[in-house]
Amino acid sequence: MNRVRLENWNFCCYQTSRQRAFISMGGEHAESGEIKFVYFATVTELEGQEIYQRAFHDLADAITFLNQTYGHWPFLDLTVPKSGCSTCHAH
């Protein structure tokens, strides 16, 4: 079964006909002045409108949350070319 993993989190997601769940990365200022990475488990409409977002400081925790919460949705690897008429070279 395909799942989001440490090796594919930045190009794989879960997607229904109306929503997409994925992990993105950002940063925040720590009290020490350092910038810390933040990983966001995000759900959007397919048009990009955000529905839900939860922040994690550990990538593995974000992946676990995404898989447990949205792993029943269809898995999508965004590096795999789409098939269908738009990719046909016959026209």
C-alpha cells in the first residue's frame, strides 16, 4: 500500500475528488533567534483554498498524523505523469 513516507512526503499526497491532504514546510522564529522548521499537515480544496492545517516541529510526527487521518483517501504520487487524452501524441 502506498503511504506518505520520509522519502516521498514532498511530492506525494492523499486526494479525493474534492480535497487534497499533504505536508508542506515553513519556518518560525525561536526565542533564541534561530529559525526552526515547521511541517504543516494541510487539507485544501483542489482549487487551493485551505480547509485545515496543523503544525508539527517533527516531520515524522506530521507524516504519522497525515497517514492516520487521511490514509484511507486515494494516494497520489505527483511525479507520475497523468494519463489520458491530454498526454496523447497522436494529435
